[in-house]
Amino acid sequence: MSKDICPPKKIYTSTRDWLSTISKEPFFNDTFYKIIYPASPFSMRIKHPPAKYPKFIEGGSVTVIPNGRVWGLNGAIITPDNNLIWDVSLEFVNPQTEHSIFKEQQLPPITNHYKEIADLTHIAGSNYYHWMYEVIPRLYLLNQSNIKINQFILNFDPYDLPFQKETLYLLGIKKDQINMTHRGFHIQAERLVVPSQPSYATKWAYDFLRKTFLNEAHMKRHGRTKIYISRKNSRKIINEDELFQVLSKYGFIKIELETLPVVEQVQLFSSAEVIIAPHGAGLTNLTFCRPGTKVLEIFSPTYITSLYWVISSFGNLKHEYFIGQGSSGQTAWNGLDNIKINMSRIMPMLKKMGL
């Protein structure tokens, strides 16, 4: 292969899309594509927020790409015929041709060759929700595939964020097994192992997280707490003091999840009776709640999603939502807008929840 390598010629939508084009090749067989979990219809059990929700729960699979390559800071997956696979090379761009790899005149030379290595890169992997539901469940897919892997690619230093370091330790992944991408990153593997990258919360990931982190032997079995989750940075409740003055009368405690290890967050949510919080990644921990836990998720009118409603449905939680006041243009992205609570409107909701 020459030193100068051209960017990909085109885009495959998914690994299956690529595999369908080479299905007659000698190396294509069950060894190179394993479905671990098939997709399944999503059964609604609770009223959902006014936002799109999945009609199907995504499955999970593992693909082995012979002579596959990984390029760049975000970890773009390139096939042997020099094409990009979109669903495992995701970037927040539209159209897909705006992917950063197509802005390169030439790709840098391949710096390392591996016999076998697994890709775990994710454009938003530094976010707690994306890490818990879209990165580490890929390790579970690898385990279920019976492909023995001891080298992994991540597109950031997982030891920069405490929750990443803690969860990798609990999963038995050591630092010397991790290969971090960088701007000039370009490697090739005889067998590039690529577990599928979910784009929404999946039931199989939910079950994996509970089995892995919810150790009943160490859960708090006494008491049932009422917790209010406070956000320190974006998407804050502007009049939080006013809201919490009311909630404290009902016995709520205020928690900042950023200050707690993952194990303590799991314990906190597993013992909760009621959880009230503005929409945010901390609600990923609804995964660890007991069935019947009451949840009130507070949205800005400029950003409403059914993400944690889906997780609540998995766990048979009693999910309610409240849309506060806000305005677009506060931030560069509406999803970061702060929220103001109309107290006269939220009081009936609190009563509806039996407070």
C-alpha cells in the first residue's frame, strides 16, 4: 500500500450493507457476522412525551472486517474496498458526505498493524448516557460473540472522566488494553472486530447494565428516598430554590450526581421512591430503579425527547413529564437551554404523583 491513501470512495449505510455487497466472497460466512440480539417491536406501556419514539428496539451484532481500517480522532471505520461504514463511524453532520474524512485530500500512512482489535469509538462517548448505553454494552456483544479480544480502540482517554475509569475497572478492562485515537490515527487490522453501535436505548443493554452494576447484595434495603437531581451547568432550573423549597416539604433531598461515583449513583436510584429531575444524562440511572418508582422528568419546551421514557418503560416505572418555560436562542444548541418552572402549574402534577 502506498504512503498516500485516498479518502473513501463512498458510504455504506451499515455493516450489513457492506456485507451484502461481498456475500459471495470466500471470507464471508457466519464467522464474520453474528447477530447477538435481533431487533424487536417496542411495546408502549406508559404515556410518552410529545417527541419521536422508537417503533422497534434495535438488535445487537458483531462484524469482523478483514483488513479493516480505523482513521481519525473520531474513529471512522473503513472497509477493505476503501469505503466508509456510516452507522459505526457516526458524526453529527448532515448530509453524511460532510463527514470529516471526506474533507481530507489524503489520509496519513497506516502507523500500526494488528492481528485483531475491537472498535469501541463513539462521537459522544464522553457523555454518561452514551457511554452507558452505546459504548460499554458493545463489550457485552463482544463477550456474547465468543470472539476473544484483548485490545480495544477508544476515541478519548477514558481515564480523564471518573465514570469511565470506574466502569472499565468493574468490567475488567485494563489501561494497557486501550488504544486511543488522535488526529493522525490510522491503523489496520487483519481482523477488525466491530460490535454494532446502538442509536437508542436497547432492552439488551438495559439488562446488561442491571446485571453488571446492580449488585443486590450491596444495595440499600432500608428506607425509600425521594430525590431531586440538581444540574450545575446547562439545562438548569432557573428558579430551583423556589421549586426545592416546595419539594423539601415533601421530604426530598437534593443531589448533584456529578459528585458521586457510579456505584453510589446506582445505590441511590435503586433505593428511590420518587425522582424529580430536569432532562439530562444523570437520568440514565433510571436503569437501576425498582419497578413502580415514580419519575417526573422536566423539559425545556425547546428540547423534548422520549429517551428516558423508553428506559422507564423497560423497568415498569411510573414516568410523568412536565414542560417548563424557556426560550430558544439562550445557547448555541436548544438542548442546553435552561428551564423556568411555573409553580402554579407544577403543583397539580406533584399532587397527581401522590406527594
